[in-house]
Amino acid sequence: MNGFSPDGYIIDQDYFDEYEYRTMHANINGCGWIAAYNIRHFLRHGIGFESVLNEMDLMHALRIPGPTTMPVMRAYLKKYIPEMREHTGREAAREAALSCRAGILRYTEADVPHFISFIRMGEAFRFFNVNDGLEDFTCAMEMFFTTHVLPGHYVSVFVLE
């Protein structure tokens, strides 16, 4: 299967059309479980992506199409990565992201709610599964917020400090 970086991160949800998540093909709505998998991979939890996908899928009370909800993301992270802290609001999220070692950002990409994961790479950050053409890239957090996290939208970040 493609969709993975050479070092094992999921970088492109487009390759997961053979999997189902919330009664849909996971390439359409898989950003939440992918972001959670990537953080667990960063932490070397030794977990397969199917386990993350299946567990998060079953955590949704309603078997209807849709994205990963914030309550499910919070519950999953609390269970497996209790040290992650959530910061809500564009400025609070930006400040927390600037000083963390890794995280999951929930924001709006091309007018669609989206979860992405990122890890610190020295002074810059490596971002995964942002959008087509930006599956795996490195840039400054300030630049990412300027170009992707637009004012006026709901923003939340879960960070490992």
C-alpha cells in the first residue's frame, strides 16, 4: 500500500479507499484516525493503522457517515496519550503549537474541517496529510498558520509539550 512516508507516517489519506470509516470510504473522512495514528507512530507505540481506524470508528455512537468528532478524538487521545493537552482558539492553538514537540491540529482546510498531525524538526515542523501536493512537508509553524489556519474558523490543537 502507498500513502506512507518511508519512515512510516501516513501522509496521504487518498490511498485508503479500500477501508471503511463511519460507513464511508476512509479516503474521504479518514483524517482524524490518521492524525491519531501518526502521533502514536511518533511515540513508537507499535500500533497498526487498522487498529486505530477500527477503534476510533467504533467509538462513534451513531453508525452514520461523517468525520471524526471532537469528543471521539478527545476520548481516544485521553486513553492512549493522556499527556496531550488541548488548546482551543486560533491564537491559543498557535502559541501551543509553537512550543510543542508534536501535535494534532483541527482546523478548516479548503472550507472542510480537517485534522492533521505534525512533529517538530528543529526550528521547523513536519506536517502530514494536509492536502494534495502537501502530503509531507516541513515549514515554520507561523507560516503554516498564515497560509492554512485562517482567522474566523474553529481551531483546536492537541500537543505534546
